[in-house]
Amino acid sequence: MKKLYFILFIICLTTFGLVGCSSGDKAKGSEKEETKAKSEKKEESFKDAKEYRKLNEYMAEHTGGKVKVLHEDGKTREHDLDQLKVKLESYEVVSLKDVGEEFARVFDSEIGGRLVVARFTIHNAGKKDIYFIPAFSLKNRQVDYSKRNEDMFLPTAKQIAAKFDRDNAYVVKAGETVTGYEAYPLTEEVFSESTAILDVPLAMKKKDDYKSIFGTQGKFHISLNEKGAKKLAHNSAFYEDRVIAEDMGDKKMLKEKKGINEKAKLEDIEVTLNGYQFTKFRPNRETGKRFNEFKHGMVLLTAEFTIKNGGKRPVRYFNSTLHMNNKTQTARNEIILDNNLSNEPFKSGESRKMLQVYTLDEEMYEKILKEKEFEIEFGPLYYDGKGNILGKDTVKFPLPK
């Protein structure tokens, strides 16, 4: 009888052990599947991930080095040059190490460095040919750094410049779409600054005719690491004046008012005050010399307006003045900071937003001005840069608290 109990005990133990092993195998299998799924999901979540992987494999083989992905961004950014649509579809930051001397010299290093690899798409949505040289450049204003595409790192057939007809002045035919990549080397100093800007050049309506240049120069802000991603998220809260567009320094929000929607008329021009922001501004070391007179710090007032031209003539130039401290002090709009860079006038029937920026002494703002009333006097308006004025009238916008 005891022998029978012992046999039954062994059978049970063996059975539960097998079940346990089976469950453990299933758990491990499930874990592997989950890891694989996460990996695939991550790859799918990054736009053009498979293309980048192929480029990285080519780069490693071509340079004899080791490629490691450090940072990636699949968010599409777009800039319109009238009918020409320019997109930065995605980009990644990679480290490239243990390369040959020919490649290492690009990084001012003996072993290699880091690269930004970016994917661009240019589409002509118009009915006429447009001429566009895809001379994108990567810049960092913190350390006065500028680089063009280094064509030695990517296959020629994949580079965007190679997709254009150079013999026909880089024409983009009506309805045509061109997609390709560029690679930009980074120094250690630039990478540590965490962000950079990709400049978008202007286009021409006529072949080899620089007088036919049109549009507004575009800027794609990119992060080089997680620190940079946080910085760009922080900057997205501010109006894109030149301080933000050119990465001239750091801003901190002091006061903001949006949705004001206050309208006024200047002849046939409707001017709408949309909102304003008071920000503390700290210039970076590269741009700080421009603002040496502000010994006690700087505060910027950035106001956003919408201009609607209801007249028959185009309007190009605008003036505005900030009145403060019971109208005993004034400040003029700082053209170098407002970021209104379009070469195109406000045509008849056109409506467009524009910014006005005023510089204030931080100490005076904190001790006196911030509790006082502010008023922006907008106008007069000009047809062109030759002093042809659209009346002498101005309109005033008290800033609501």
C-alpha cells in the first residue's frame, strides 16, 4: 500500500513539473514575442525606419566604421514657398566611429563623429515649372556653426541633389515630387548644444533669374538628443519671432494674452491684434553682443497681428510704436527680431499674420512698467521702400491685462 502511495506521489510530482515547465516555456516564448512586437512597433512608429536602416548599413560598409542610432524623429515639418512645398519628413542622429582617415577628417577627429541624416521631399503643386537648388544647410547659432551636405556618406542615388536636373538649373516641373536624403556632420560642441536648424533656400520662378526669387526662407528646427527635444517642446509655446526662429537665446514666459481679436481700419487695410507675450530673454553667447546696452537683462514684448488688405494696391512695409509708463516712454518695433522676412507684399485681398517685437530693460520692467498700461500704435503703412505712404493715419491698440 505504501508503495502504491509512493508511485502515485511520483506521478503527480512529474505531472505538475511538466505543467510547470510547459508554463515556463510558454512564458518565455510570450516574453520573446512581446519583445519582438515592441521592437517592430518602435520601428513602425519611426517614419522611413527601413530606409534609414539600409542607409546605415551602407554607411558602415562604405566607411569601414560602426554606426549607432542615437536619436530619431519621424515628425514631418513643412514649409511652403508659394506653390512649392518643402518637407523635412524625418531625420536621425547617428554616431559613426572607427572610420578611415578620409572620413574622420570631416569630424576633426581621428576616429569619427556624429551625423544628422535627413529625408526631404519637394513638391511643385503649381502649374508652372519652378527652379529650386536644394542647398539645405545645418546651422547652430549657439556656436556659429554651419554645414552643407557631405556627399561621401550616402549613396549618390539616394541624395536629393542627385535627383535634380542640374543641366536645367534644378527645375522642379509642374506636379513633380522629388525625395532624397542629406547628411550633415556634427562637432562635439554642436551636439552638446542639443538643437540645430535646417535652412530652406528660396526658389525662382524663372531659370537663372535671381530677380524672380520668391517666398520666405524656411527653417526646420531639429533636436539632436532628448535634451533638445525638451527644448523644442518648451519653445513651441512662444510666437516664432526671430529669437525663436534663429535660436538666438532662451525665453521664459512672464505674461501672455491670446484671443484678443481687436480690429481696426487703416484706409482699406484691416489690422487685428491677436495676442501678445512678455518674455524674459537671455541671448546666447553668439548673439549677446548685439544687446550690450541691456546691462540689467532684457524683456521682449512680441505681439501678433493679422493684416488683411482690402485695398487695390499691395502693401509692403509697416511701422509700429509701443507706448508705456503713462505714455511717457516709447519703443519702436525691432525689425531685426520680428521675423517678417517675406519678400512678397500683402497683395490685394490677401490676409497674413505678422509679428512686432519691442525690447525692454528687465529691471525697469519689473520695478515700474509691468503694472502700467501698454499701448501699441500701428502704422503708417507703405506701398514700397521708397517712402510711398498709405496716408498718415495710425491705429492704437491698448493691451488688455
